[in-house]
Amino acid sequence: MNAHTLTFGLQAPGTVRTARGWEWRWRGAAVMGILNVTPDSFSDGGRHAALDAALNSARGMRGAGVLILDIGGESTRPGAAPVPAHEELDRVLPLIRALAGQGVLLSVDTMKAEVAAAALRAGAHLINDVSGLRDPAMRRVCADAGAPACVMHMQGQPQTMQAAPHYGDVVNEVHTYLREQAREALNAGVPSVLLDPGIGFGKTPEHNLSLLRALPDLSAGPHPVLIGASRKRLIDLIAQVPHAADRDPGTLALHLHAARQGVAVVRAHAAAAHVQALRVQAALGVETPDIQAPDVQAMRGA
């Protein structure tokens, strides 16, 4: 069972003080639950638009043993239009403030340094940047706040990324890009990074499958790896499941594979089901998470 570490500049839930900073240490694949507070996400758009609904989902995931909640205020599905920073902040800040101090790691899914800075001030702990920290301002924000970042690979932009994805050697190009971006982030003072090959972000089904098969190479490196294949169109193309909300079985298959290949975090809509599946997989003695009993009391009153 692989051991993983993420370093924070400031204390965060579940971290311990070390000479390098505050460290979160875990084994196997932790679950990152998706909380999209957007009207147009490809699978659950509008479901969490109301604060009460989002908080109920957060409590349910935390009660099931989910260790990270990823809050997003801008859809990055193929063809999605950009959202102004003020609108994105209006969506995410109330939820971050309501969940801050409730004993769960809060990640914010954003490409904007302005949004990341405000989210971290409001109580978030981690930035999940699908643009891969290309913006130097995003690196500065994370470094100044002592916040780790998830560095994802995306070819192009959400509006155009699926128009004509092309690579000479997708595994080598994606892995090289992630390692270079990680080096730049650390050199800029970001305390640590997660690497995400970006399943479905500027890739054909063949590209996605090649990257999933090559996970042992990426997971063997010094940085923990995140996989987010939840309800992606890849599952439809493999198993003929046209409606995104019906793709949780395929998602579980992909994420259990990722866990067996040493991945540190899986990002999922059906987060509670993932905790259950990974616990069952753990009983079989394969690469799975060391999930502690959730602190349900901490979620009461959120």
C-alpha cells in the first residue's frame, strides 16, 4: 500500500507538524468528493446551487469517510464558457465559509488566481487548477498562502480542448509536462503538488486509456497523483452509457484500477460509494486507502 505526503505551509485538518511544514500523510487512495456549485456542470449542474443543498451533500460525504471536498464555481466541461471572477466567487465563498473549521480538507477547483486567493483567505486549504498552474500569479497565490496545488494537464482550453486533440507520444508528453510544472511550482515556493494527467481534457479515448495504463510510471515519482475520471464521456464510449449520471459503475472501475496503480487521490461525484468500494478492495489486500473513521460530530452544525 503506497504512502503519500502533502505539505502545507499552515495547519490544515489531519496534518501533523514537521520540520518541512504541516504534513498530511495517508496510505492508498483518498477520496475527493465533488461539490459543483454551478448551474451548467456536465453531470450535476444546479444540484448544489442552493447553499443548504450543498451543505447537505458535504455532510453526507464527510459522514461516509470522504477526506477532501473539491468546491467548483465554474464548469470546465468541453465547450463551457468562462465565468467572471466575481460570479465564481459569489458561488464558492458562502460554501467555503460554512465548511471552514469543520475538520475536512477543502479544495477549490479554479483557474483564476483572484478566486484562489479569496478562497484561501475564506478557509480553503488546497487549489485544484485544471490549467496546470500556467499562470505565474496562481503559483504566487499558493506560495504566499502555503497552499498545495493540484497541477493538471489540459491541451488547449475548455472551449476548444476536444476539437482535435493530438500528441506524438501522449504518455511521455503529459508526464513530462506535469513534472516540469511541478518543478516550476516548487521553485516558486508552492509547498507541494498533486499531479493529474487530466482524463478527458484535450484527449481522445485512446489517449485517456494510454494514460490510465501508464499510471504506475507517474505514481512512482515523488509527487502524489490524482485521477478524476468521474462520469467522463470515456465511459460512454467504452460501455455505451449516454447519460453522465448513469456512469458511476464505470467510474468505480476506472478509479479502482487507479488505486491499484498507486494513485493517491480519486475525485468523484459518487464519493460515498467510492469510500465503500475502496474499503472492500482493502479487505482483498490490494492498494487501497487507510480510511479512518469519519469525525461525524465535526460536521454537525455546518
